[in-house]
Amino acid sequence: MEEQIPFKNLHSREYSGHKKKVHSVAWNCIGTKLASGSVDQTARIWHIEPHGHGKVKDIELKGHSDSVDQLCWDPKHADLIATASGDKTVRLWDARSGKCSQQAELSGENINITYKPDGTHVAVGNRDDELTILDVRKFKPIHRRKFNYEVNEIAWNMTGEMFFLTTGNGTVEVLSYPSLRPLDTLMAHTAGCYCIAIDPVGRYFAVGSADSLVSLWNISEMLCVRTFTKLEWPVRTIGFNYTGDLIASASEDLFIDISNVETGRTVHQIPCRAAMNSVEWNPKYNLLAYAGDDKNKYQADEGVFRIFGFENA
């Protein structure tokens, strides 16, 4: 695998449109559209041609009255997207029209959102460590749970039977779904666990921590297989590529590390100009979208994201 991707022949393209920094980037399930969520209170949908060039069309999703902190696409529908905002609402949008189709008013400032892999439920986490699960059809809460510890990122496993929470205590809490009964507490890191990613092949999950390490876990045995040690700052965002062979991780270090999952070795580093907030691989191609705290020469937010993996023309 390491030999197959000619990383040195690849470059990044920049996409600009937001007025303030981009917090979240996410690909739709068929890898043709990318969504970006920003502090400027909007999300945007971009049509990305994996091999093409030319001007990129984008649609603005307007309606939130605070930062769009995270967004995620319906795993079964290439044009439906959910956004979570500090304005306490969660919204569903149709990416073709740019219209909001559903809206739910929740109790706190939302910072995390993720779809169940079958597309039936959405989980939302807020700043008060409260988890809300919404039924997508009715767009009404079906579970609410407040935790007495810091909850950072949330994720389902591929079958939707397990639900993971990364915590400020350095643990990963594993709950059964839909009962939300505790199954396991993994002592994962010596500092808070910030981010989690599930390998699309279903073998592993990875956890990024404030201790600057990324740990890789075998999902069937709940054992740590290896750690990735290239970053020197708290790990803010991680993601597996579509084959599950590569993992990208980023922080306040001025590069994104791409490592081989099986060997643990770095295969490439993408230089960045600022701390990163979000990395996400395309589900069909080795294209990595990434966004961070980029500033222009006047020290104002740039509102850009980039995609790495285009071949040099």
C-alpha cells in the first residue's frame, strides 16, 4: 500500500467562500460533494470533481444564528445533511436546493453531530456534556442523557450496536445501542481524549488525545494495537481513508500526518499554515479535505479549506 500512492506527485487545492474560519468539513456518502461549516454561521456545499478542474459551484446554507460547529451527511442519501450549531438548533438540509427541511431546538450549544450508519438516528453532543439522539424521520429527540464527565466526540460503530464517547478523563466509554447501557470503559490515554474515528472496513477505531498521541484499537477485542507518535500538540482531528489503510491526524502542529495503519509509519506529511480543526477523507478516492485556523496577512480569518490528493497537472 505504501508504495502505491505517489504522494510527492500530489498537491492541495484551496476553496474559499466563508467569511470566518471553517470548523468542519465532511464528504457525502458517494464522495461527490463536500460540506463546510463555519464560524460565519453558514454551511456551504461544494461539488468536487475528483479528477476535474474548473470553477467549483457552491451553495450556501443559511439559517443558523451562531457558529456551525459540526456537520455530517446522511450515510444513505447523498443530498441530505445535518448541521449542529451553537444556536442550540440542529438542522437537516437538502443539499440540492439549499433549503432547511427539518429543525430541532435542543437544550444547549451543540458541538458534535454524527449519523447512525443506517441513517435512522442522529446523535448530538453539546457543551454541557449532554447527548441527544434524534429520530431522523420525525426529527424529535428519542433519548437524552447528561453525563457527569467531559464528553468530547461521539461515534457509532459500523453496525450501530455500539456507541462511543471520548472523555476528558482519558477514557473511551463504550455503550450498547439503543439501550445506552455501559459496556466498557477503555483507559485509552493519560490526558483527555478529544477525537475518534471508525475505520470504514470495521476492524479498528482510532482515538486522538491531548497527550499528542493517536491510539489504534482493535474493535472486536477492544485492545490497543499501536500508537502514532508524530504529533507534538493535542490531537484535534483524525480520519481513516476509504480502504482503512491510511490514517490522517492533525493538531496545532504545522503539518497533517498521514500514516500507514498496519505499520504505524508516516507515509506523508502535508504542511499547514495554522492549527487544524477538521480532516476528512473522501469515501471513494484518496482525497483528504482539511480546514483550520488560517489567517491572512492582516491576521483576519481566511475562511478557507483545502483538499489534498489532486495529481499535479
